[in-house]
Amino acid sequence: MEGKRLFSKKEVANETPTIDMERIPQHIAIIMDGNGRWAQKRHLPRVAGHKQGMQTVKTVTIAASKLGVKVLTLYAFSTENWKRPSSEVNYLMQLPIRFFSTFVPDLIKNNVRVMVMGDTSQLPEPTQKAVSDAIKDTADCDGMILNFALNYGGRDEITRAVKSIAAEVSAGEIQPDEITDQLIGSHLMTAPLGKLADPDLLIRTSGEERISNFLLWQLAYSELVFVPEHWPDFDADSLKKAIIEFQGRHRRFGGLKNK
């Protein structure tokens, strides 16, 4: 994983770089962090931060689509989030229902297709139905893919892939020496994304600088940008600034920069 940098207040105030529309990252992944802290700063319950964060998802989705991003992957609920208080978990399980009930028409209008990765079988049935309906309702859209990581964990994803490959070896369908990076990738939850499976850019909000069990395989050569804003404060301009930061990087993928 290469590169990280925070925006300083001086940079934001004094520099006005222009986004290069010819070099928009094709796949952007976002760890939407800081909903609870946003609410606590305002002496509000944590769920108020999640509610506002849902509005940010709508704003950033439309902004990314208009910029020409091809895949936007959002870390919505991790396999570790079940450890949170039951009242908060129950609220989080309601968010997809509320989100899709109001936003699917806008997604269709903007030609955005919904995809979900993670173990959705563990979600409450109404949440599963909301997710399934959103996927079906946007199936004909062929623009940006809005990919939600829902009940997702990077280690869980890799473990499932290893088990699947091991079963194929045991059945004699493949030989151990046929296991390649490409084969492993084809067993991961991002496989339906094809060549777009690996994010070009990972953004994490709220100033935290870790990837928290998110896309552990796929982030191998992603550029990482950590921004100070809590997720509810992130907006279209924040997204553009992160992309400009990305465009200032030199991606070498382990090699040397071409002269």
C-alpha cells in the first residue's frame, strides 16, 4: 500500500489546484468514519451522526458519478460492528431500508447500479429485502457501480476464498500449482467487478490512519488519503480534494517511475 497524506489547513486555504478530468480514479473506496464523534461534538446521540452520514452517502454518490468514477465502494457495516451496543446496531440495520426507500429513484436517474458484498445472510430479513430490491431495481443501470460492503470483513473474505479454493483442489478441479493471484481474485467478493476490483484510491475520513480489515487483498497498491473531516462533514468538494491529492501521486506498483 502506497502513500498517505493529510490536507493541512494551509494547503486548503492557499492552494486551488484543478482536478484533471482525464485522470479520475476508476475505483474509489471509502471508510466512512466519524459519525459517532460528529454527533458527540454536537451533544447529539450517536445515531444522529449515522442519520446525517446517510445524507452524505447520497451527496458523495451523485458527485462521484458525475465525475466519472466507475466504482464507489463504501464500508457500510463491518463484521466487527456487531460488537456495538444493540440499540446502535439495530439502527444501523434500519439505515439501508431508509436509504434505498428514498434514494433508488435518484440512483436510477443517475444510471447508478447497486452492488453489495459481504455476508448479507446474517442481516435482518427486512434489511436483506431492501438490499435485494435495490439491486434488482437498478440492475439495468450501466453507469457507476455503488458497491456497499455490508457485514463485510477483509479477513473473512480471504478465509472464504481460501476455503473455496481448497475445496476445488480437494475435488481435483485444480492443482495447487495452478493457484495464482488471478485465481484468488476470482474467488473474492469483488470478483464481479472484474478489472475494476482493486481500488485506485482509498479515502478514510475522521483523521484515523488505518484500513480496519477493509479490502485487505485489493488495497495492495491503492493510494491512501486520510482526511480530517468526520464523514457527515464530507461533501463533493472534499471528494474532489481527495482526488486531486491522488492525482499528485506517482503510482509505480513496485517499479521505478518512467523517465
